[in-house]
Amino acid sequence: MGFKGELLVCAILECETMEEMLSSMEKAKEEGADLVELCINSMSFSHISEVEQLLKQRTLPAIVSFRTFCRGDSKKTCLQVLQLALQLNVEFVEIELEVASNVVMTELMNKRSNSKLIVSSYIQGGHLSKEKLGNLVTCLQCTGADAIKLVVDVVYITDVAPVFHMLTHCQIPLIARAVGDRGLISQLLGPKYGAFLVSGSLGGNSIPGLPPLASIKQVYKLEYMDVDTKVFGVISNPVGHSKGPLLHNPAFRHTRYNGIYVPLLVDNVKEFFRVYSCNDFAGFSVGIPHKEAAVECCDEVHLLAKSIGAVNTIVRRPTDGKLVGYNTDCEACISAIEDALRERRITNGQASHASPIAGKLFVLVGAGGAARAMAFGAKSRGARIVIFNRNFERAKALAQAVSGEALPYECLDKFCPENGMILANASAVGMQPNTNQTPVSKDVLGSYELVLDAVYTPRNTLLLQEASEAGAIVVSGVEMFIRQAVGQFKLFTGGLAPEDFMRKIVLEQF
Ligand SMILES: NC(=O)c1ccc[n+]([C@@H]2O[C@H](COP(=O)([O-])OP(=O)(O)OC[C@H]3O[C@@H](n4cnc5c(N)ncnc54)[C@H](OP(=O)(O)O)[C@@H]3O)[C@@H](O)[C@H]2O)c1
């Protein structure tokens, strides 16, 4: 097993006993790992023979490591373990820089036959400059190691950029990892910058900053990544819940587009764009809480997104590198309503080219980001807009922006001035875990021709169930989700989106 050729996927194993190590190794194998890192310091063993047994029984190639945390007493055990690993011809043996003196390195080199020696450094404390990391890499290289390893504790996602720089410029094979949730992209994008090995975690044993092994193999398919792969991602905080990677990565492969879509845990969106400013960072979904702040980061903002005051998609224009902001939530929601109404009109023989929303009373619940998109969309189609929101001041501000009317939230349940209205829930009411809640009681739902719920977890909310029972056309948040994602994908790739394929994935997996 060497440094050239196919990307190696490594499972990092920290277990207390030999039995646990062996069973985790089996699991790692099943989940697609090519090798394991056996962190021997995590084991509590009374005699070195237990380690010997483990190494002899290993079922995957291994890196044997033993962190001393700079404690003098464990250095002796560390060297004992590493020497044993060399004797047993373990594929990779890792030694910390602090322990790798000239004398120790010479001794280890003399003892090995086929094993490769990795010298590593674990760095605490965030903001590392390229210069500092560069100096450290030089020190690591000077030990004569076959490969070197850097594990960096990062504070912000922008701290990962120097790690990518090192991966690109290092003269010898480098294993690089940024620790913590904000370091996740060090693994997901590492191969683009030349990483020969990425690490992952076992299913059910999540480690911040390490992608699950299964996702490396099935979702991101990092083995296909190369220097030309375009980077896309969702900028959000939190970001772990995002379903975007499950949808956009298969869609890239389906269309043979060389792209990857990753979660981007961003604290400061302006700083993110300042640091990741090259054309390869090609497009972004924007989620909570950055949709408004992201407008300021764009060089150009699509007119509708500008009126809404929020962008959910940013594309870096390939011709001049400028960031262009869009809002695909708006068109997704309005087109879903229009298509559902048109379908019924066609069935009833009343087809027309005008928007079926024009002139309708559009009752909107909520005044947050999704509600703003819906309000401006409905206005653009000539609807009359009434807004109900828990925070009345926000409802008034939005109503004023779209020349609509704001009414007190308490009046929503009695509001039925006419029949055939449209109801759009853009509040979080009814969202998991509060699935037994609904913003509008069943009694008044009969006044609505169509009810849309932006909430998509669960797929069939209580509001939609009751609206359907009341005879209204219902449009789910999942439909809106699919359409906004398709809109984003078209903007990302500058082309068509595999709509049926994306719809199938969402319906199967979400
Ligand atoms: N299907 C899709 O593609 C899609 C796209 C975007 C959003 N969404 C969904 O739409 C919903 C809103 O998202 P957002 O981005 O607009 O969030 P947001 O900006 O945080 O707005 C949240 C809205 O929900 C209201 N709200 C929250 N809890 C409430 C409660 N207990 N009772 C009454 N009102 C409550 C808030 O009222 P206050 O102003 O009083 O706080 C505000 O109007 C979420 O469920 C989200 O998942 C779906």
C-alpha cells in the first residue's frame, strides 16, 4: 500500500479494548474503508502482548499511532508500540514530531523493513498562517519521514484554507486534517488539493470534522474528485441538518458535471467569501442565518432577490468571478401554486395564460425569510396580500413592503372574508417536533381553494391533512423544496437540471 494511485479512505479507530478495535475494524471494512488508523493510546492494555495480538489479527492495512500528549511517561510505551508495529510490518507507523528526534528516527528506520514512517504534528489553537504551517511542514520533512501528517484545530472554516495550501505545495505525501465541525471540508475537499488519504468516522460514531465513511463512498464519491472539480456548498449555521449534499451530489454525477456539494459551517459570510475567492468555489446555497447578510456580499443581486432582501443562491460568474445573488425560494413556491391551480383549471376546462394567482386573496402566515420570498412572489403575480405573523411589527413591515395588509395573529382563525383564497404557511408552525400544531384550524380551511405549507418535515403536515379533508388543493413543502433545488442546480451548472431524477431522490430519501 503506497502513496500513489487511488485515494485511500481511512477510518480512525479509538477503542478501549482489543475486541472493540477488531470489531470496529470489521465495521470499517464493511463501510468501505481501505485502511484504519489504530490509535493505540486510546486502549487500556496491561501488557504489550495485547497490542501484538491486535496487530497480528488486523484485517485491514493500518496506521499505528500512539499519541503521547507530550507526557514523558507515555513516550516509553509509545516507542515500544511503534517498534512492535515495525517488527510486525504494519503498513504505516506514525510518530509525533516531539518524539521523532534524530536518534529515535535512525533507530526506527533501521528496524523497519516495509513499513512507511509518518511523522505527525497536532496543533491547537486556531488561526494559523500559511507561513507558520509552512515552517512546521519543513520541520516535519527534515525528519526524513516517508510521509507527514498535520492535524490542526481550527476555529473558523476560513482557517482550513492554509491547510489546502499545504496540500497543494507539500513536496512529500501529506495527510492533513482540520479538527471539529468547521474542519469538515479539509476531508471533503482534500483530494482536490492532492490529498492521497482522507479520514472518516464509523456509522453511529460521529466525530466532529470527520465525514461518515458511508457518505465518502456513497454521497461525495471522493475518489472521482480531481483538481478541476468545482466546489459548491450550503453556507449555513447550523448546517448538519442540510439535505443539499444528498441531492446535489448525485445530480452532478447524473449530468456528468465535475462538481461537489458540501456543508459549509460558516460564522461570518463576508469573511468566507474573502478567503475562498477563487473561481473554483463556484456556487452556494445560503441558509439560516445568512440569507440577508449574503446580499451584501454579492456584486450583483437579481431584482426579485433584491426586493425580498434575501438571497438563497449565489453563483460565481465564471467570466469575471463576480458573485451574483438569486432567490429561488420565491419562484419555487409561486410556480408550485400556479401549476397546481392550472392543473385544476385545465381539468375544469378553464385554462388561461394569466397567472391563476392574479387578483386572488393571498393569506400568508409568517414574516421571516420564506414569507418574504412568498409575499414578493405573490405581489409580482398581482395577488392581494394579507399577512399574519406572531410578531405583529414584522407582519406590518412586510405588508407595507408589498402594499398588503397586516392583521393580528389572533384573527387568523376567524379570517374568511371570501371563498377561493390561497393560504401559504411560511411560519415554522407544524414543523418537527411540533407536528401536532397547525397555524389555521380546520373550521376555516373550507374558504381556501389552495393551501401550501412551506414546512417539509414532516412531508404531510397536519395543516395539509386538514386542508385536504376540507377539499382544498394542497401543495407540500417538499414540492417547494424540489423546485428551489432544481432552480439552484440550473444556476450552478449554467444549464438544465435533471428534474425527474432530483424529484425521485427527494421523494425516496427525504
Ligand atoms: N420548502 C422549502 O423549500 C422551504 C424553504 C424555506 C423555508 N422553509 C420552511 O419555512 C419555515 C420558515 O422558514 P424561514 O426561513 O422563513 O424561517 P425564519 O426566517 O426564521 O422565520 C420563521 C417564521 O416562523 C414564525 N414562527 C416560528 N415559530 C412560531 C410559533 N411557535 N408560532 C407562530 N409563529 C412562529 C416566525 O414568527 P416571528 O416573526 O413571530 O418570530 C417567523 O415568521 C420553516 O419551517 C422552513 O423549514 C421551507
